[in-house]
Amino acid sequence: MSTNNGKSLLSRREMMIRSFAGAGGILAAGALGEAAAPAATPSRRGGTISMMSLQGPDSLIPQFYSTGYARFMFGMMFTALLRWTPELQLAGWLADKWETSTDATTHTFHIRQDAVWSDGRPITAEDVAFTIRAIADPGYNGIDWDFVSQIVGAAERRKDASKELTGVKIVNEKTVQLKTVKPYAALLSGLGAEMMILPKHVLGSIPSAEMRKSPFAFAPIVSSGAFKYVKYAADQYLEIEANEKYFLGKPSLDRIIIKFLSGDVAVAQLERGELDMIPGYGGSAIPPIEVERVKKMPHIVVTEMPGEFLQYIVLNHRNPKFKDVRVRRAIAHSIDQKAILDKVVLGYGVLNPGPSNSNFPYYNDKVKGYPFDPPRAKTLLKEAGWDGATELVISYPPGATREAMAPILQAYMAAVGFKVRLEVQQLPQLLARIQKQPETYDMTLVGYRAYFDPDSFLYRRFHTNAIPNPNLQFYSNPEVDKLLEKGQTLVAEKDRRPIYDEVQRLIMEDVPVIPQFVDASVAGRNKRLVGPRQTVVRMTDNIHEWRLTE
């Protein structure tokens, strides 16, 4: 059995660094931003800051949400058992230590003795067990099922074949033991570092199917993180304040206002001093066209990092229009990805021909995608017997990137014989429609967030069991499913890499999605705010250390 206290360095660290080094030269000296103010910089406790989010949340309950905007916000109010450090180590967060059995099927987590909810109640093993049961419930409709899928009894509970979850054992008030049906390499990075713990004493009586409709979804009155809920004004802002009971210490800042703003309005407010930060995360970055302007603002610090979101064109595989793979490949060949990168994000990003994020481990760089080749696209359509009168609708959420991208795609596709109409819909409503009425959509544009472990990304996006959320393309390939399931049982990188290389090759052969690019994470903050770290991990993990200069 191995014991961890947050000091063991993952073997993937050097791989990640090498990957970043090759990502178009975006990561340079000093690109991580300031982890802390210099010792000589005067600072003070207290004060209020404001930051932007491009959209409001669809839910503020971890695991019961759909968008990166929501995740960014509840990430300041809730905590997971573990967390990633900027050096890509797994470190304790709610858990101060954990053990893994030699056969990698039993994981024991010890919760900090001083960890309490914002109402003063202890955070216990019961809360961890409740969170897992809520995700394994037949009524669960979120995107994080894969975090718990390998726990003994979870599959049966999800199918409503059993109410028991024998793989979860409460050892004592502060210790929980999890047993998986097989070795599961992604448990620590998924369930451990991504699954945020929910308060059983508040939510325990609410069925999973009703969780998003509960008052808690937009008024999480009890939380465990550095900040706690104050007020939510729909389409306007979220207000949170310091949690004086946070187990890592009361935050320096008193209050944070997250304003829901478009990119251009956020830049204007940043310039006038009415906004302290454009975070560069959760889809809320400085618009590419504004970056050079913001860099010239004397009171603003601009930082860049390779992004965590891969921009996709998603094709609905349940739609008869895409039954013939030649049609899907024709769309891919019709698009000049390099031109889109240059026109849409002005080069602030990297081309990404494969289905996994090239900035993250296990990317298969041998997957080359489909080159821009309009004559080939036309030939494929002719071979497929495509009817040029057939209309394809690209449905997409608002936002500078997709609003710029959609008409360019429309023009490229029209040039080879497609009739394309554009349709804009707010992201929560679009996701709900895709999941509940898949027959009503053809194509969509989304950004898929990457994870450090390939299982957490590829399984949840491309396994049949992930339909309809987050497998929005309704893609199902038995061979891909078997490989993804085999990959879950392997631990060593040398054994896992061939599996995930082949998965990526097969996905691109089938074309359920057409990867485009990974846009850079470009953030801006007022120099009066010190402490934020712009790294590939969650930037708000150290938010209790953020402070204002005098």
C-alpha cells in the first residue's frame, strides 16, 4: 500500500512541460503570472474585487452543472478531497492524506480534522459518501458520472438495480474508503481532484433528479471553500464573501463580485478601473482583438497560458444527414483550420488536429486530421450522393470566439456545396435541447475542457455510456468503448499510451467531431490585486491568498 501526503510528483509532469514548450511558444518565462507579491510590496487585509464571467452559471452545485462558467464560480465556494498544484503534483485539500492498496482497487481518504462547512458543521466521510451516491443515482443528469463509475455497486445503483453502494465504506467520521471493481488509474485525478464534496445535512433530502431545480442551485447557502454565497442576480452578477471558517485560513479579501459581461464591456471596465480581473478561465478571457490594447494599459498585468479548452465542431451522429462518413469527412476537408485560427483568435492559440488537447498528456501527435482540400470535399459529397438542397444548421452559444467562427465555417462549407444556416442559442438552453431533443440539431460549436488524465477526457466525451451528456455528438463505437474500458484498468504510462493513441486514431477516422484549435488563456488583472496564479490548474485554488496592495 502506498501512502501520500501531497509530496509525490506525478510522472506526467515532464511530459506536460515538454508539451507546453512545443505549444507555439506561448509559455515563456514569467507567463505563469505572480504567485505572490514581492516581499516589499505593501498589502492589506480586506477589500472587494470584481472579475468577469462571460455568462452566468447554469447551476452552482458541483457535479450538477453543464458549463465551465459555473465550474469557475462554484470552484471558489467548494472543495475536493485533493487538488493539483502548479507543479502538477496531487496534493491534499479536504483530505490531508490518502492511501492506495497495492492492487490499486482500494483508496482510503482521511479528511482534515479542522475541515468544517461554512455553518460550522464538520465535513465528514458521510458527506463524501453522499456526494458519490448522488452521482451514482439513477436520476443524476450531470456530466461527472465517470468519476464514480468504477466504484463497486455504482453501475447497479445507476441502473436502479440496487440501492446499495458497497464500494463506499465509512471507516469513521473523518475517514472514507472506496473500492473499485478493477484498478482504476483515473480515480485520484478524477474523483479525488475534480469531485467537489456536497453537504449532506443540507442536500440529503433532495433527489438527484431535482437537485438543479432546488433553491440551493442558485443560492448555495452552505459551502466549504474560501468564499461563501451572498447573492445571485440572474444575468447580472454573483456576490460571494470570505468564509471565516475555511480550513486553510480566512481569506484576505472580504468580498468578490463576479459580473456577467461581454468581452468588450469587460475590457472597457478593466480600463476604467471598474473591473479588477478578466480571469482567462472558464471561457472568460480577453478577446483576441483586445489583447494588444490591454497590454498597453499601465495599471494592468496581462498573462498568457496554453488553454484548457479545445474548440470543436460537433456533428450529431444520430442525425441521418451525417450517416455517411464521407459527408462528415467532406465537412472536415472544407475548412481551413489555420485561417480560422488566424482570423478568429488572431493566432492566440495552437492548431489541434486530434480529438484530445495537444497541451495535455497523452495527446497523439501522429493524428493529423483532415487537411484543407475543397476539391476532395466536393468529390466525397458527390460519392455520397449529397443533395445540395439539404440544409445544415450550426447551432452555437454566444461568445466572441464562436460568433466569429460560425460565419467563416458557413462560407467554407458553402463553397463545397453545403447549404448552411446559423442559429444562436444561450448555452444552458442549447445543452438542454441537445440532450433532450437530439433530433432537433445538426451541428454545434463547443469548447471541451481537458483533464490531466486521458480517461477523464476521452471516456466522458466519446464512450457510449456518456451519451447524451457530455457525449453531445451521440457517438458510439464498440471498439472505442472496449479500448477506453481497458485503458481504465491500466496504470503505467507505457501500457496506457498505446490504448489512448489508438482511441484517438479511431475517433478521427469516424469524425464525430472536427477539432479546430486550443485558444490561449489570456488574462488581465489590475496591479492592485496580487496573488492570482495563472497556471493550467484551477487558478482559484489559492484564492484565500489573494490580496490588495495598499
